[in-house]
Amino acid sequence: MERNHSLEQCVDACHICIDQCNNCISYCQGKPEMEECAKLCAACVRACEHFITVCQNQPVKDADEGVKCAEACDNCATECKKHAHATCISCAEACRKCEEASRSISVVY
């Protein structure tokens, strides 16, 4: 039961991360100095979406997928934290929570 609860929390964290990254991508559009931020947010969205799919569709979880998601979240959070805009800060915070949740799932499985 604990695994399912942790898995649900992880998927919820991924959904929040995706939403915040998409907000950040929208904010970054048209700003050349924010190109790297948008690129890492997009990579994070892809990693989170893939991890959610894996979590929902595979009876046996692959810990490597959690690690990949956590790494993408870490990269995104590190870049977003460099920017003072509230959208980037919110994104960085959501990415850190998702990173922690993804890593915890990787340890469980």
C-alpha cells in the first residue's frame, strides 16, 4: 500500500512540475536570454510525461526511469533558479519536489 501511495504522490508531483514547466516555457518565449531555460523546461516536461506513462502502464517499475526524470528535473530547477522571475522560481520549486519524489520511487523500486 505504501508503494501505491508514494507512486501516486510522485505522479502528482510530475503533473505539477509539467504545469509549472509549461508556464515557464510560455514566459520564456521570445526572450533570447531565456532560451536555455525554455529548452531545459521542455526536456523536463518530456521526462515527466514519460515517467508518468511508465508508472501507469508497467506492472514492474523501472528505477532507471525515475532517475532520468529526477535528472531532468534537477537540470531544469538549477537553470530556473538562476532567474529572479516568479514564474522561474515556481518552476524550480516544482521541479525540486518532483526530483525528490522521482528519486524516492527509484529507491522503492
